[in-house]
Amino acid sequence: MAVSQYKITNNMGKPNYQEDVYEITRLIPTGRITTYGAIADYLALGSARMVGWALNRSFTGYSVPAHRVVNRKGELSGRNHFPTPTLMQELLEQEGVIIEDNKVRDFEALFWHPQELESS
């Protein structure tokens, strides 16, 4: 499935990159993780920071599993943007992801890239 099938537009009919980030993030399978950069590359945003900015705004009623998005090293770099600094780790651990020193253990094995949508 291509991302265009999930494209959401704002009231002006123009694409809203935040909504695109939220839609891709909602598709990350439980117990898997992806990176800000993988989402940015898939959506051709040009910057992983744009994904981070969008996810920082996702805590107010968007039902976005932002805890599944980590930095390129597998670190929980966004943990301080959660309501509590331990919540990101707690949510990942509830899904079976093991965290050691604020980093995902078995990062490569758990990594999910949005391009997998196109092969399913």
C-alpha cells in the first residue's frame, strides 16, 4: 500500500505533513519501532526534525503511538517530550520491547520501515 492511500488533507484541501506523519506512525506494528528519519524519508519531508515536531504535537488527542519512533541509533531521544520521562519506555516495554540505558535492545531486528507498506 502506498502512503497516498493514507493521505489526509486539512480543511484547505492541501496536504498536511503532520497528519501524514500521524497516519504512518499509526501503522507501525505493535512491538516494532521506526525512526524519525525513516518516516521523513518515506514522506519526502527532507528532515527528521519535522517528524519530531509533528510527534511533539501528537499528545493531545490524536491517538498516535509516538513511543514507537526513536532516533537512528535506537535511542529514546523523544522521552522527555512525553507527559513523564519514563512513559515512552513503559509503553514500549508493555509491547515487549526491551530497553537498556534508554536504547532499544535488538534495534535492527525490531526496526520497521514504512516502505514495508508497499510490499504488503
